[in-house]
Amino acid sequence: MNWFQAMILGLVQGLTEFLPVSSSGHLVLVQKLLGVTDKGVTFEILVHFGTLLSVVIYFWKSLWRMLLSIIPPYTEQYERERKMIFFLFLASIPAAIVGFSPLVDKFEAVYEKPTVVALLLLVTGAVLFLPRVLAKKGNATGEINAKSAIAMGIGQAFAILPGISRSGSTIVSGMLAGTKSSSAAEFSFLMAIPAIAAAAVMELKDLGEVEAGLLGPYIAGSVVAFVSGLIAIFAVLESIRKGKFEYFGIYCFIAGIAAFCYFKFFS
């Protein structure tokens, strides 16, 4: 992997980890286009760390309050934060069940099928329009509760498939469960912290030595992932504030159709 490939993959990872367009799906397609056959476990861990750092820095105040909430004495001042920790635990259960089930091997096989990934991008595009179609945009006004946390956790479990957006499926699941879009988006980003950290930890078992010549590109990719991850978080929250969340669905339709045609007929 050269510098250009590492920085492009870092950019794709950072932007699409939080934009509702599927990071895994885009990475599969971009790797095929760039001719990258093996990114290497070290690179994957570093770019995961970059995106993890971006969401931690963006939400550091909320995370700090959560940390304070679990330090005795337990006061009512941090009751909301303790509930949020519990909801994050609930939301992580479905993906953990799927991740340790025999189904995970079947899901991973999809990574080698770019045409299937392209079709799953179309599914993501359809999912992003569900709140407008089913709930009349703006109806959801509630805050995160146990029901919406579990719904968002189920949405995250489906996102193990490359092409299904984690942020998109979780935000939409929360909105359909009655949570207002801004709260669903913030909770989705907080859900990303244990999800990304778990993915990085699971990759540690395959960690090996890195060639000296690859260390520079790997670090560059991680830095790009961090910066682009911050930009993506701002972009999603701003699009929700302006009521333009469905625009990402239009992008998924265009990208999915283009990728399917390319890999089906021209590659």
C-alpha cells in the first residue's frame, strides 16, 4: 500500500463511518477500484483508532459526564448520564450476538462480492427515506429510552453487512421508535464508540510486524480518518438540523447503481 492508497482509504473510512452511506461498503468498493488486495490488520486498527478519536473528541463533554456519573457518591445531577450508559449497553447487545454467531462468516463472505455490496447500498438508500415515508418527517419528538436503544441496536446489528450503513440504520431505527432525529443521531455516534473499539480489539489477535516503509502511509491514513471523521459528524448533525438527511439516501441510490453497473459489466 502506498501513501495515496492509504490516505484515500483513510478518507473513505473517516467520512463514511459517520455519514449514513456505509463505511464497510465503500471500503470494499474503493479497495477494488484501487487494486488494494490486503490493507493489513495494523492499518485497519490505526484507521479505526482515528475514527474513534474523532467521535471521542467531539462528544468529550458528554463522555466526561458519563464517567463522573459512575463515580460515587451517585447524585441526581448525573442521573441522565447513568441512564445513557445503560441504554448504550442495551444497544450494543444485538450486534454482539450477531458478531459472535455462526452468521458472521456468511456476512464476511459478502466482502468479496462487490455487486452484492452495491445492491446493499440501494437498501441503505431506501432505509434513509423510511422516516419520511412511514412517520411523516418531524413526528418523532421523544428522547432516547430503552425501546429506542434496543431498536437502534437491532439496526446496528444489520449493519454488519457491508453496504448497510451503521449510522443510517441506527438513526432511522431510533426515529421510527419515536426519538427525535437530533437525539437519535447523537446516540448513534455514541454507539459507535464501543462498536469501533470492539472491532479494533478483535483485530489485535492478527496484529503482526509492520514493514518500515508502510508505517508512514499507515499513520497518514489514520490522521486523515480522524480529520474526515470529525467533518462527517458535523455534516450529519447539520443535515439533520436542516432536514436534509434524505439527501444521503439519494447519494446511496446513485453510488449503488453506478457501482453495480461497473462491477457487473466493466470490471
